[in-house]
Amino acid sequence: MNIPEHIKVEFKIKFESLNDAEVVLKTIEPELQSAPSDRSSVNLSLQGNTLKLVIDAEDTPSLRASVNSYLRWIILSCDVQNLKFSNL
């Protein structure tokens, strides 16, 4: 019997301005209401012009699903708004 592992990952994405980071946060916030997996939880917050994404998952497949979903939504939001990252 495999015991699920507990995995936590944190991404910090720095934007050129606080406004750019706020726009992306507001765009992604509704997705928090319907997480990609019941086996993971997600927290989004701002630290200045840096968007902090923390994903806490029970196992690797649920972590991967959440990472893929949230990073795609962030990239899509930036593409739609033509925002630029200051660094990754």
C-alpha cells in the first residue's frame, strides 16, 4: 500500500509593475473556487510586484495538474494583456 506523499511548491513571478501583478491576480482568483484537483490546494498572493503561487498537494499527479493549470492561466492572462515578466 502506497502512502501518499505530501508535496508543496512555491512559484514567485515578478512583474514589471504592481498594477500588472494585480491584474493577473484578479484574473486568476476565480479559478481558486474550482481547483483542478481535490487532492491539492492553491494560494495566490501578492508581495509587491511579485505574484506568489503556493500549491500544496497530496501526490505528484495532483501537483502536476495544479502546476500546469495555474501556470497556463497566468501565462494566458499575461498574453491577453501583453504583460511582461521582469524576470523568471
